[in-house]
Amino acid sequence: MSERGDFYSVLGVSPDADAKTIRAAYRKQARLNHPDHGGDAEAFHRVQQAWETLGNEQSRASYDSRRHGGGQGAGGSSQSAERASDDDAGSGVYSPTSFTASTRGPASRTASSSGARRDSPRRADLTPVYEPALSSPEPLSLALTSQKVHGGFGRPGILGGGGAVRRGAQLAALLEKHVLSVVPTARLFNAVRTGPASSGFKARLGGSGAGRVPHVLLTGRTMVLVSAVEIPGETVSWDGRDLRARGRRITVPSLVAEARQLRTTLQEALRAGVGTSPALRIEQQTILLSPQGDLFTPVVQTVAGASTTGAPLAAGRAFGHLANVLLSDPEPALVDRHLMAALRAQLSSPEEDL
């Protein structure tokens, strides 16, 4: 790897620097290279890439492995890594390195619930391609373009009571840690209104008729609407429509209507602002959370003959599936700044309101 391309050199730190040193170096380089302060957009872009890779323990470890010849194309090393990933996926042990995805598009994707595919290349080292280029200050500032998590759960009423806010914040943290860390182009939007941004103050606070979803993951032009249900116990049964846990029927949230409304809202906003509306792919996923924090419980047992389409997944198994869905976008390296701006306009609780 060339000196120019080395992320440690970009930040001006040694490869054995600790996390605190890397964070301080990133802040310094971001200030020096920020175009708003006279810096170069491309240099700022490289600084952001370096931070997105080295600022996370898991992605840094993967980068270090490739940097020392242990990545893909390194012969026996990559084969060993593949075997280790398969072992992790098969044993039920969560490992970000087991995330894989097909490059042949959605039609060929056969991701398992654990997110493992032997025949698919790893895409955790995607280099983001920004549209419009970072040289343009519109439609988002560079800081917001590089920001991975947008919006939050500032107060009860955004998605319901205090329990919904707590679950939303909990799942947002898990998605950031286990999905965004391995899909460098992914962005997470929390507490998203599905109707037009002009729905008004009442709708923003959760008034009747205001559709909203807890989380929207975005890569390229693929979005996944994510909701969560907290489930007691170690096992649940799935009959193709509802869950049963400890003799109690639990209805799984359906986000089909919300997905349809959000697609329409975003396409109309893009047509009004940009003049074009790209095809948007939207899927939904319900994640089951354990009160004990175990990522792999409850275990979902499917009733014989029941469809697994739309089946909810325990958090640890859902993360790999979500990564595969995002990475199966036809342009997984794309960061569409216009689409990001349109999604930010739908936030129920933007950062400045938190």
C-alpha cells in the first residue's frame, strides 16, 4: 500500500497509535482540510475515509489485516479468514467479518439469516463515491454528508411512549455498531416521518395520522425500514404472520404501508428539488430484542408450512442479513447526497432539536 493511500499517513499517526491519538489526529486534520476553512474537498474526503476506517475497532482490525497482506487475494491468509468467517457464522457467534454480499444484484441474493455466503466477495472496504461530488456544497454540508447517524429520539411522543424511545435508542446504537461499522457507505436515519415534510408541527410531534418508522438504513438507493420488538424468553414460534412467546400472540409490526408512503414522499421531493427521481428499493425488517441483551435470543422456530418471508430475526442474525441487503444494491459504493438530504428532511427529531 502506497504512503499516500495509507490511512495512518493521512491522519499523520503511527500504525500503533491508540484510539485517543487517532481521534485527536482526525479532528486536527478535519479542521485543517475542511473546505469551509480553505481546505481541499478531496483531502477532506480522504481524512473522512481514514477516520471511518480507523475510528472503529472492527474496521481498523480488518484494514490492518489487509495492510499487512492478510486481505483478499493474499492466498492462504484469505482462505483462512474465509474459514474462520464460516465457522463464526455456523456456530452462531456474531462476527462482522462474516458479512458478505453478492455483486450480481438483488435477484441472485440468497443471504442466510446469519449473513454468510461462501461465493460472495467481501465489501467492507468499499470506497465511497459521492453524488454530487464533494466539491459541491449542496445539497448537504461535508460534515452532514460524512455523518453516519442522523436524527434521534429526543422525547416520548416521537414514536410512542418511553419504552418505544428506549428501544429506538438501543437499536440505533446496535445498528451503528454492527452494521454501519462494516458497510462504510451505509447511513442510519432515526425516527423518520413517512409523509411529506410539510406535515406540520403536530405531525412532527407524533400527531394522529403521521406515519413514521423507527429506523431507515440507506446504502446506494436501497433502504431498509427497521423496527424492533422486545421478546421475553429464549424461543418464539413464527406462523408466517404472528409470533407466539410463552403462550402469548405477538403481532409483528408491518411497515409495508410506511415503505410505500416513504417511497412516494422521497420521489416527489427529489423530482421537485433535482428534477429526476431514481428508482428506490425499499425493504423491511423486524428485529427481536432480548431484555437480557443477548443478541442471539430469542431463537425463532418456524411452524411447519409457514412462510419465512418477512420473518423477524434476533438482533445478531438480523445484522448480517441487513448488511447483505444493503450491499446487494447495484451501486453499493454510492452515497447519494440528494437522497440523504431528502431523508434528513423527514427526521422527526433532527440533531439540532435534541
